[in-house]
Amino acid sequence: MMPPMDKCEIFKTIAAGLAAGELAFPTSARVALQVRQALDDPDCRIETAAKLVQAEPVLSARVVAMANSVAFNRSGREITDVRSSVMRLGFRSVHALATALVTRQLAGNPATQAHQDMAAQLWEHTAHVASLAHVLARRFTRVDPETALFAGIVHEVGGFYLLSRSKDFPGLLEGDFSDWMETGEAEVGRAVLKVLAVPELVRDTMETYWAGYLAIPPVTLADTLLLAEELAPVLSPLHRLDGREGGEGTVADFDIAIGEETLSSILKESAEDVASLTSALKF
């Protein structure tokens, strides 16, 4: 097992490699990046976006699934084609889904079953946090829900890349993750977010997230993300030895009022929204 200082040096090496352009994306992630780039063009048309989405089967399936989720399908009218799904979701949500695919693919194909299980758990955690952040933003903190969804999707992006490098650094994912939590998460995460050209607002939010300062009552995008993580029923495997357990942050711990509603009542009313969004995000 590596001494803690060795891990800190490895995190620096990984971040430096990212800064030097070391990151190579799998084919499916490259397609998703093309979708993101096209959607950033203000002249992009629905037909163009739909055609690009259709080029990646996994992304196509998730776009249709999210379009039919309770959060986006208030009418209950199911749709089955990509073009209609893109129209219903809007470009920002499709952009977030493309980023989700890239994030998930960053883990690559971990060498061991244990590391594959970690990648699966990390994505399940990510899906829960992103879904909760979307609902909390819309119903509770009143920040932009699409930005909150996006922030939730990328909040563990450094961890996925760390998993992809485990083959190059044996023992990197063994033992506790105190060094990762203290320095590596921010150092590697910051570098990956830059490579992915994540907007400055979300990158600034992540700096507050890494610092871990949750204000009560929650107000900002960072507060929304931190609260979503506290309430997520699945804990990140990279936080598994930091003194917390999955689901430890209960609604009762944060049951504060906003207007005539409380957090618990909002989450109870939104449970179906959270569940449907979480399911749609599971690549």
C-alpha cells in the first residue's frame, strides 16, 4: 500500500498530465463532446442536434428517457423519437446529458472487479446528487435548476478520471481517501473541468463544494450541490472512509422552512421527480 505522501505526488502528476493535454477520450465520449460543441453554437438547429445525438446510441436512449421523466413530462404524453425529445428537453438539458456520458466514460474500463464496482457506485451517487440538485434548485433554493443538474453531473468528475488511472498507479485506490479529500479531489477535478471547458460559474461553484462550506439555510448553487450530496442515499465510494456513511444526512437534519413549505414536504412531493431523473441518468 502506498504511503499517503506518495498519493499526493501522484495527484500532482495526474493533474500536470491533464494540463499538458494527456487526456484521451473514448469514442462514445468524443461523440458526446461533438454534441456539446454543436449545442454551444447559437445557430445550432434542432435537426442538427438530433442527428448528432442519434450518432451515439447510449446518449440517444438517455435523451428519450429524460424527456419522458416526470420532471420533464408534466403532460404524461410519452414520446419515442430523439428530435421530439430534444425539443422537449431544450439544448441545455441535452448538453448536460452529453456531459454526463463524457463524465461516466472518463473512468474507462477499470482493471479489477472492485474498481468496476467503485465506478458503478460513483455514477449511481452522481445520478442521485444531480437529480436532487435539480429538484432542490427548482423548489427550494431557487437557483437555476439546469445549472444545478449540470453541476451535480460534474461534481465527481475528478474521481472518474482517477479510476481510469488506477492501472498506471497500483495501490492508488487502496486504503483510505483522506489525501484525495484534502488535496487530490480539487487538484485533479480542477484540471479535468478545465479540459472539459466547464463554464466558470460551475467551476467557481466546485471550489466552494471542495471547501465543503454548506450554509444553512442554503441559498447559492454551491449550497444546493452540497445539500444534494448530504441527502443522496448513495455515498461516493471515494468518500467511504471520511467518517460518513451513506444516507447519514437525513432530511430531518436539514428540515428548514422556506415560505410556507419545508424541505421535507418539498422532497416528499418531488420524490417521483427525483426517482425518474435518477433513472434517466443511469448510463
